Amino acid sequence: MPADAAAALVRQLAPSASAAVVTDLVRRAGGVPLAVVALAKHVAQGGTPRDDGLDKGLAYTVAGALADLTRPARTAMAALGLLGRPVTATVLGEGLTELVETGLVELADGVAAPVSPYTAEVAAGLLDASERAALHRRLATLVPPREAARHLAAAGAAAEAYQVAVTAAAAAESSGDRAELLLLACDLPGVDAEPQVRIAAARAALAAGRPGSCLRVLDANGTDPVAAVLRGEALLQQGSPVPAAAAVAGVGDDVPAEVLGGRDRIRLLSMLTTDPGGALARAEELLGVHGDAPAHPGLRAAIAAVRAGTRQPGWEYGLASAASAAGQAGDALAARWSAWLLVETLTADARLAEASQAAAAAAAACAGDLAYSWQTRFLAAQLWCDALRGDQIDEVVRRAGDLADRTLPALARGYAVAAASLAEADGGLLAPARARLEALQNRPASAGPVLDWVTREAAWLDGRPDQAFDPTDAAVSTPLVDGLRRITARWAAYDAGTAVTAGDDTVPLAPVQATLEAWKAPDRFAEAAAAWHALARREEVRCLLAQGLLEDEAQQAVPPLLEAERLAEEAGLVVLLGRARRALRRHSIRRDTRGRRAGDELTDRERDVLRLVANGEPTRRIAGQLGISRETVETHIRSGMRKLGARTRTEAAALAIEELGQ
């Protein structure tokens, strides 16, 4: 059924269902009339589309309908359920024609896809154990080796699956595929993976950004020096430098050069976290042992990391060249790790535009190698930099929300949530920003200070200075985030009318230092704003706003407030824009603002779309929930912006929520 027809049927059978329930029900039913009717009747009886008991009843109903199909058609439908993806028509055999004729499967350009994935899953669930195993075995002969290994494993043929996985891994063209296959081989029940396969799996897992998987496949009590170095590297990636050094403590000097370089790399990086000065001296010693440009890519990257950590002249070139050399040598881990450190260090020094560009380039390289964990980490870091800059707020909210909606490594999720929440809060979506932050579980240690500051900043933007003012926080952080925390504390103290706790305001970043000094000498806020101009729009606006607020004479206060208003309006910084306009009204200056157009009321669909935008839903999920295309979603957003007089989609969502009283 078309989505509109399905929604009409639901409203007929369950007239009390809300718009959100209707759209969710239509999405789950996948356009299958049987599923639409079953779900709608359940809702009409007081249930919800997501009750656990409903799935069993619906499955029973769908199973009854599938029983009317011929055996080849049921088998083809079950195959789609086991595959979990569209497939070429030849794989499904003679039953495909019947499935297409009954409307259960769509066929386009020789590729078949179930109209309702849920129905395909039910069909697969109807198979008994022997039928399921037989179908898995049959599919293993029809799909690529990467999938064949999994089907053989599901069929209980673990030994065959092991051989197929190991062979396919040797021919894999990406580190992501290689890691998946080798980890599968190591996890098969009843199969004792060979030591060299476990080593290869651990190395591939590290290259793909999966340190936990690396540790899982290695023998924790083994004495192999190669395995010890891999364990140390995995612990470093997990942010545990001291255990990492302990893992390689037993690796002697008589090991091969590659292993020796890996050991020295881990020891050096562990020292960097505990004794930066000592690490720099040790790096110089290692250059004498391994050569001025060590042949070991990982060690070269570690020495570049030490120079970056201590901000030695030319550290940027050192990290970039180390990443390039590692990539050319085929050491994907060292290349990605160096690129990540470059992004982190640039961000810490408030070089946000450079960090964003470096992260985007690294993410693209990881995408080509199917290194999903690394790719999402770089994408999240890029969005975090863009959110801090206070530019392209709509784009940050859209992309970060979409990223956070997916399955992510903890670090990537932390940065994605921080980016989305800060951009939402700046754009006026304060309640969704708080909800997103509160919903985040298991905050990674490295992103903890970032999330803590965003939480405080969102509270300040929301007019809750008591929740933002805590200048004594001792959390270890980067120079930029630590500086932003101090600046937010100044604003919170100003709004609360309390004195700022005296302390050492000496910080390594010039823009932060200039801002903190301006709070003691307001005539210096213009200088501070100029320092932020090419770095972070939102901090430039805050400096101009502070300059205007702390001046009593209109002649001195109005110009910076007008500039703050202009910059905030251009960037979509809705909350700061409102504060600038309130400050201007103190001087009897009322600016013309765009308001909603008379007689232009939002349609129900526009309200639904904007409500979902405000809830942080990405375009693809809005389209799925409402049963419309992504292009139609964007059309409704643009129409809502026009009617509400909003310049960004985020502002339109905030205005719509305010209008609806939610």
C-alpha cells in the first residue's frame, strides 16, 4: 500500500491514534496491508506499535498469510530474511515471480528487495532447524566469500566457515573486510584458530579501529612478543597507557627490528602521558638507535606525537609526514593514529578550520578502506570542530544527529553528541540538546571534559547559570575546552550576579587569555573578539555581547551589540541573537525582525516534520517515519522556515515547538 493509503486505513481502524503513532505504525508495516490492519487493530485496543506481545501476534498472522504461498515462494522469502539485504534475482530462484506478483517483493534492474523486511524475517523464522541450515548452506554457494563464511557458520559448518573466512581475508581489499573475516574465524565455536590467524586478526582489528576485538582474540597470558606488542597497542588505543607499557615489559632487545620498534613506540607514548619532558629526551635517544627517520612507521609516528605533545617547532609537518609515510608503507594503523593525533592537537590549539579539514580528509580515506570505526571517529571530530566554530549550525545539527543515530564507537558517539547538542542549543533547541546529553550512556574518558563543558554551556544558554558556574572543575582537558569552561564560568557568574572565584587565569591559548583578561578590563573585549574572528564565530559574538553589556554609555555599547547581532543572525546563533537584541532594547533600539507571515499557518505535516527535527531526528528517519521521501521532508522544512520567518531549519524547529507549547 502507498504510505498515504496505509495512514488513512490506520486512522479509520484506530481513530484515536496520534499522528506520531500513525507514522510509526505505517513505517513498521512496510506497506503490507496485512501488517497495517493487524497493527492498527492492536492500537485500537489500547496497545502500542512496539509492544513485545504484538510482534508475536503479528508474526502469527503474517505466518498464516505466507502459508498460502507455494513452497518455492516461501523459501525465496525466507532467503531474503536470512540475507538481510536486496539480492540479485538469480539467487531467489523460481519463487521470485510469485512474490513479485503478490506485491511482497519489488524487482528493479534485476535486484529483488522485500517490501516489508519484517515479513521476510518472519518467513525465515518459520523454517525449522534443518531447513534453516540447508538454506544457509545453499546461500553460501551463491554469495561472495565474505558472506559465505557467515552462512556456513550459521549452518553449523564451523570448520568450513573457518577455511572460507581465512582464505577470503587473504584476498580482502579493505582492512574493514579483513578484520570482519579474521575475527569471525577466531570466534567460531569448536574451532581452535591458529596462532598466526589470531595475530593477523588482532592486527586487522587495530587497523580497523577495534582495540577491544584485538584484545579478545589474543592470549592474555601468552609470551609471544608480537602478541605482547599488539596488546600494548590496543591498550594505548583504549586510553590505558600504563597497562600498555606493562604489556610490553617482557619484550627484550633481541627481537626482530619490527617488534623492537613497536615496543619502543608503546613505551614512548606511555611516557608521553606521565612525563612529557622525559618523553622528549627519550625520543631523541631513540633517534640515535633507530635512525633520524626510523624505518618503523609506528615509531616514527610516536616520535612525531611526542614533538606535537610538547609543541616543538614544525610538529604539524612531523605528524602529517609520519601519517603519509605510514600509509605508503602499508601501516594503516600508524597512518590513522597519526592523522587522529593531528586533528586532536589542532583542535586543542583552537585551529578549528584546519582540524576540520584534516578530519574530513582522513574520514574519506577510511571510508575507502571500510574502516568504519576510524571513519566515524574522524567524522564526529569534524562536526565537533564545526560546532565550536559556530558556523553552518543547520548542517552540523543534521549531520551530527544522523551520525549519533547510528551504532558508533564510544569516542565517536561522544563527539557526535557534543557537536549535535552544542549546535542545537545555539540554535534554540535547548530541551532536545539537554535530552540528548542526558541520554548518553558510558561517556568515554577522552570526551568527558568536552561533554561536561557542552552540558554547562547548554545550561547557561538556557538561562540556568547556577548549573553552569563551576570554575573549580579539575577535569583534565585540552587547552581550548579548559579555556571555554572558564569563559562559560565568567558568563554564569555575571548572569547570577556573583563574584568569580579568584584563580590562575594563565592559559596557553591567546584568544582565551584575551577573553579572560577582558572580563577584568572590559575595554579589551574588542581585542578579544578580534582574536576569535578567524577561529570561532560563536566566541567572537560572545565577546562583542559582553563588551556591549558591560558598557553603560550607549555610544560605546551599541556598536558592538549591533555587530554581535549581525554575526549571530548570519550564523543562526538564535540564543545569542536574542540576547543581543534584548541588550539593544536597553538603549531604546528595536531592530526589525522577521516574523511569521500573516495568514500562513503551518500544515499538520509541516508541524510533524518540524517536531521531529526538534527531536533531533535526521532527514532519513523523518522520511521513514512519515512515509515520504527525503526531498519532501526538505520541502516541508523550507516551507515551515518561510512561514515562521526563520533563517535556519533549527530556528524554524525551535519556533514551531514554542508555538505548539512543547
